[in-house]
Amino acid sequence: MTIAVRTLDDGAWISVNDSRQVSVSDVWTLSRGVFCDCEPAYVLLEGFFDVDVDGSVVAASTVGQCLECGTRDSIDRLPVGRMIDGKFSPYDPAGVQWLREPDAERDGESS
């Protein structure tokens, strides 16, 4: 099954199958060390610049700012939801998130 994901409105939204699903207006809770040294980091997303599907997980690249320490940086591969039986199920921004490494990068690592 083909899943269409893209950014809309100059990076303000992630569209999944032509429906706005994830907005930059949410504060995401990220685990310590993923974005900055805050534990956890409360990051206000400012814009999405890429989105893709890795298996069943929808991951976005974005820019955000920590509300605690002020760190502003990009975030690569933030899991924002997953596909279940062809339907998008968003993750709760308040839940602790971590970055998702692409399969190609994991496959290249030696054990």
C-alpha cells in the first residue's frame, strides 16, 4: 500500500494521505540528550522540512526550540506517528520521544 506523506503550508503541517495530521504548534517532549541537556526537553517545533515513512513509522525532520534552555536546532527523524492498517495514528507530543535511525544506517553498523 502506498502512503503519501509531505509537508504543507511552508512546513507548518505534515500531510498523510492528503490529510493534515501533525502541526508545528505542539510542544514535543524529548528524552535527555536527544536535543539538549534538559531532562526531558520540551521542544516547540517551528517547521518541518522533510517527512518520510520507515516501515510503519512516520518520521519528520524539523527545527525546534527548547522551552527550558533556549537551544534552537534541527531534529532529524523525529517519530510523529505510525501507520496501522493503512491509517495514520499520531504519537502524543507529550509522550517522551526519541530519534529514529534510518534502517540503512543501522544496517551499516558492525556489531
